Amino acid sequence: MLWAAWSRYAFGLALLRTVRATRYATPLREGGSLPAIVEADDLGMYVVKFRGAGQGPAALVAELIGGEIARLLGLPMPEIVFVDVDAALGRNEPDPEIRDLLKASVGLNLALDYLPGSVMFDPAARESVDADLASRIVWLDAFLLNIDRTPQNPNLLLWHRELYLIDHGAALYFQHRWESAPQAALSRFPQSKDHVLLPWADRLSQADEALRPLLSEEAVTNVVAAVPQEWLTAEPAAYVDILLRRLEAAPAFTEEAQRARAQLV
């Protein structure tokens, strides 16, 4: 799995495909950004996050960087693709809210491969979760400052009995207010106490030891370079700098997650 993740970056930038939306299939109204299942010209189905949604392009930046870093670390992610939305896509849409959203999103957007038949992970069902995988996901979310993987909103899909990470749009919150970025880079991330997988994450030290070396400056730079410049709220180098400083804080946020888990026992 790790080689599969690394191979996408071995020769430079992340290799994200671009597909063209051909049919708006189904709105997904669970979230405030009104994502949708869309068919594309490769006959694939994708869950599209639209640039014109209220959260704006910054949510797509977090989605792309968070998802591709997860993939780089060998964690299970649906494929991320760029989706080109033509002005004609929403022309016959009867819902005015959706029509306005599509009109505001003409051009490049972001999507995850649709996993048909998948269901949201339910911690109340006490599904068995591999301790190593749980620890790596808790570590990843602390690194990304992802506040949105809680029992109320797990953002984990079960598909063919395997966990898949989705929706990193709430991560990297510093990009909404760059004056807070230095403090965010050093954060111990106390929000780990609310992580849906924390009860299973008893290998956090091992996760830290395994994952930190994979996030070289070159690897992080390549992930950030895959983001369209017009989506960014600062220069790419600023994102890389904060992510590398975040990596330096790994001992602190790993220790904080361990402390939070110890209080669960």
C-alpha cells in the first residue's frame, strides 16, 4: 500500500486526473456545501465538492491536500479527481439553489470517486477497527488540524469491509486566517479527545515513528503544488512552511492524543 501511494509522487507532482461532468445525478444534502453525485465523461460516478459552495475554494484546498497526504501515508482514500463543470450542466436543473451553485462553479472543481453501497462508519455498532490503522488516522487528523472526524460526523466510509477516509474540508483551518497560522502550526490539537477512532488508537507512538519520515519537504511541496493556484489563500510556499512546522510539532500532538486516550480507559 505504501508503494502504491509513493508511486504517484515518485516522478514529481501528484497525478490527479481531470474528468468532465456530463450529468448531475443526486444532491447530497447532509452537508452545508451541497455536494452531489455526478457522472463524468469516463462513465465514472463521483462525489463532487463545488467551488461555488458557501465554504469556497479553501474547502477544496483542504480536501485535496488532506486527502493526498493521507494517500501519501498509505491510508485508504477514494481517488481524488478534478471535475470540469460546463455552464450547460445546470441549465435544465429545476432546483434554483442547485442551479445557482452549478452556475457559480463553472470550471474546475474537486471530487472523490463514488463508492457505491458504502455506509458511514458507526462507532455505536462497535465495529472492530485495526489499532494500527486507527492510530495512523488519529495522527493524520492531528497533523492536518482536522476537527471533523467525530462520533457525530465520522467522515469514514465502510466499503467492502474496509474503512475509507472522506471529507477533509474542515482541516487546515489556518488558511482562513493566516495571522493564526504560527499558533496553529504549534498546536497540541486537544481536539483529538473527540476523534471517533481514539478508543482503538493504542499505537500512536508507532504511528508517529512510521509516518513522520514519509512527509519530506519534497513530498509536501509536491502535494501543495497539485492545488490550482487560484484556489489558494496564500502562496504555495506558505502552505508548505506551515505543514513542515506542523510536522515538527508531531511529538507534542502525539503526546496530547495519547493523554486523551488514557482518559478514556
